[in-house]
Amino acid sequence: MIKRTSDLTLVLTNLKCDGVCVIDDYTKGDELYRLREEVLRLCKTRGGFYEFGRNYRGGNLLSHKQHAPHVFNAFDRSWMKELNKNYRGQRFCENIFATYDYKASTDGSAANGWLHFDKRRCLKFFIYLTHIDESNGAFYCSPGSHLVTYQLRKEIKDYKKERRLEINFPKIVEQYPPEPVIGKAGTLIVFDTDVFHFGGRVEEGEERVVIRGHCTC
């Protein structure tokens, strides 16, 4: 089961055990509103189009200090930096990514629509900026699965073809079934990308706004 906590001292413990931890109400009120509006602006003015809507691919956190101060403030937290350091992290928030999803994802053909682990291992800080459930893009992950990814990397010869874990490693997926992270706007998910995970599917008429900070492990 995915653990949720407001006690920052437990985040590292949960992360090492499960590879994922959820913090409810990480940001709220005016702070949340300003962050969401800024992210939407980035997606619309500095981002590009992709199959589900608009996406923004930014540089490191410091590069956002002037043109996106609310994004900068959302991630420029001492506890995040300390967590990254204690979790084998190297470059803190070396990239900032955001998506504004408003096109229905129907066939799951996109790579992130399949259960997978990232080719490049990262620690990610992932903030929901809209209320999220199964109908509008809930993030799914498999707690504890990061403990077996090292071995899977040895077995996979063609990562692009074999990343669809449901097809290529169904018995392991049975041991680590994915769970949705349902949460209000302002929910923060911290996860190791060695955890099996996939991006949520947005249904017709729904939308999702999220932002992520990526830290290389």
C-alpha cells in the first residue's frame, strides 16, 4: 500500500522501503493557485504540443527563479534537497517538466501508458495541480518494486521493446500490482523511478495539470 504522511522525517524511510511516498496538502490556497496559473502559462507559451495536450520541458530549477518564481519556490525547499542527498541523489531538480493534459488518452499506446521503470533512474517530486482520480490521469505505481528493478535491468536487452512490464514480466507484476494515487490539487508524490509506474489516462472532457522536478540518482 502506498503510504501517505505529513511527517517529513518519515518520507525517507517510506521512500527506501516502498520507493514512493505521498504528502497531502503540500501546497494549497493562494500558493497553489499561483503555482497552477504559472504552470499553465509555461505550458501554453513556452511548451509544445504532444498527444495529450501541452507539455513544458524546462531547464534546472535555478533557471526558473526569474521567469517562474512560483515554480522555483515550490521546489526550492531545504528538506527536498536533504532528501535528495540522502537518497543517492546527485543533481537536485536538474530539469523541470510540466503537462497540461486535455485530450483523452484512448489506446494506451504512449510509452508512459504502460507499466515501466525509467531507463535513467531519477528521484522525482511530482505535484498535482488539479484534483486527480482514475478518470483524469491518476499516477499509478507499484510499491516495493524498485527492489527488483536492478535484476530486471540485467535481463532486458532492448529497453524500448521490453519496457512494457505487463507483457514481458507478468509474474513480477502480479507480485507488485500498481495502485492509483488519488489526490486533491496540491498533493505531492515523491518517487524513485525504479518503481514500476505509468502515467494516468485522461478521459474525454477531463483535464490534468501536473509539474515534476527530476533529480538524477
